[in-house]
Amino acid sequence: MSSMTGMSATPRLGRLLTPARLALLLIGLPMLLASVYFGLMAQDRHVSTSVLTVRRAHDEPAGAGGLAMLLGGAGGAAQEDVRLLRDYMLSEGLLHQLDARFGLRAHYGAPKRDLLYRLGPDSLREDLADYWRARTSVRLDEVSGLLTVQVQAFDPVMAQQLNAALLAESERFVNTISQRIASEQMGFAQRELERAEQALASARAELLDFQARHQVIDPLADAQASGALAAELRAQLARLESELSTRQSYLNPDAAELVTLRAQVAALRLQIERESRLATRAGRQPDSAQALHRLAAEFHELKARHALAEARQRSALGSVEAMRIEAGRKVRNLVVIEPPTRPERAEYPHAAASLLTLLLSCVVLYGIVRLTVATVQEHRD
């Protein structure tokens, strides 16, 4: 019974799906709807185009002109800058700035009849972002490092204004990046310089405090001078004692010459004793038996700290200067190759191309359906 029902349904399907009806359904009706859409509903969409890139100061070869720099391709660092700029131009943050400034929701939702390409009245933030990215093209040429920006709008003036706003915000973004990086690098170098200067000031203060407490400029130099003076005084004492011994052999003990020599010997011995007390610091610091060589060792350590702090301060100062030069070399510049254009004719929709593509697709679909129906009928027979 079911077999007979299936066999009876097949002739009915064959009579319903005649070639004329299939052609009307699969070719005529879609083409009619598409023609009505493109003729009565589709809104013209204009495209503004601009071309730009990002260059750093050190990317320019020495002696090369600006055109040679632009055509010479972009280095790895510049390529990263351009990719970062591309992502920024399609970011939601920039989109919402443009929406607040130009009213993108009102503009893209204005053509009420164009149901396919208008922005829905109840669109969410995510819907607006998807719509904007579908209407905005930012293509990167990996070889030259050029960005081609194309913005669609239902009005040519609006398209140009949106493209110009993208370029203006991109330039501000590039400048902000350059300033931020330079500020961070210079800030780090400046902080290191400040710490080095504080360390130098502390070492200098310790050195001056040591000299003030011990009433000495350089204990090592004092020790050397004291040793030289003591050696000279001992040599003089030895000569006077030799002369005194010689004259005592033939002069009267109360002779004036002997009295004078004895006085000179006593004075030299007193001076040598005084220098010895100074060398051991016993004369100036009775409560401390610290020897002069120990003061010299402490002073040497303080001088070493001071010299190290000076070297660190000089190094930090050199780092600041080097960082300032490096920051200048890494300054990024937005180079506009082609400013935003104002289109005189609509770029979209491509009515003729779209209708032709639709016609070919419908013809192929018609052929597939006709082949399927013919195959079914052949098996029935």
C-alpha cells in the first residue's frame, strides 16, 4: 500500500516541478527580488581611501631622501608599530569615540529601506563594532609597511570625515606611544641618576665628617710626611750627638759650645718625641691609642666609597644622555602617503556584478534540481 502511495506521489511531483515552474521559482523569483532590491531599496555606499605608514627616525638611511625611505620597506620594529596601529584603528575604544563625535548609529541606521546594509535600530555595542569592522578596511602591505584605510559611508563627505578622523586619532596614538616610551626610559635613567647623586653626597659627607672629627685632611699623606720628618730629625740628632761626643773629649764640660750642643740635642729629642705622639694620635686623642695607619686604612675605605659613588654618578649621567639620544632616534612619525579622498561616485553596491553572480548561481541551482527530478523520474520508470 505504501509502495503504491510513493509511486503515485512521484508523478504528482513530476507534474508540479515542470521546467517552466522550476525556472520561475529558482531563477525568475530570485532575480525579481534582487532587481527590486537594487533598483528600489539599495542605498549607495561611498568609500574614502587613505594610505599611511609609521616610520622611526633611525629607519631613514644616511644620505637617503624621504621618497627612498618610504619605498625602501619597513624594518621589524616599524612593522610592529604599523600592526599595532592597525589594531588600534579597528578597536572598540576608537569606534566609540567616533560614534560620540559623528553619530555613527544615526548615520548607518538612516537608510530605512536598505534592510541588508543598514544598522539595526536596537543594535548593541558589539553589533556596532561588527558593523564598523565590516565597513572599514585596514590592509597592511607586509613588503612596504603601508596601511591602506578604506571607510564606507552613505555620504561621501561623511566617508572622508571618518577617514580623516581615523588618521588624526592615529597620529595622536603614535605620538602618545613615542612620548610614553621616551618618558618611561628617561624617567628610569633620571631615577638612577638621582640615586647615584644621593650616594655620592652621602659618601662625600662621610669623608668630610671623618676629616672634621680627626682634624686631618689625609692620614696617609700625614703618615708619610711624619715619617719623613722623623727620619730627618733622627739624622740631625745623630750628627749632633756625634759632634757632642767628639767635643766632650777635649773641651771643658762647662764650655759654651757643649752647653749649646746639649740644648740642641735635647730640643731634637723633644721634637722627635712630639712627632711620635702625633703619629700614634696620643697627643690629640688621649682616650684613643688608635695608630695613624689605622686612620689611614679607614680613610682609604671612605675614599674608595667616594670614588665608587663618583664613578656611578658619571655612569648614570652618561646613561641619561645616551637615553635622551636613543629616545630621539626612536621617535615615531605617522607619514600620510595619500590623504583621505572624497569619492565622487558610489563604490557600492555593484548591482550589475551582483545580479550576474546571482543569475549564474540560480542557473546552476536550476540545473542541479532539474537533474535530480529527472533522475527520480527515470528510476520510477
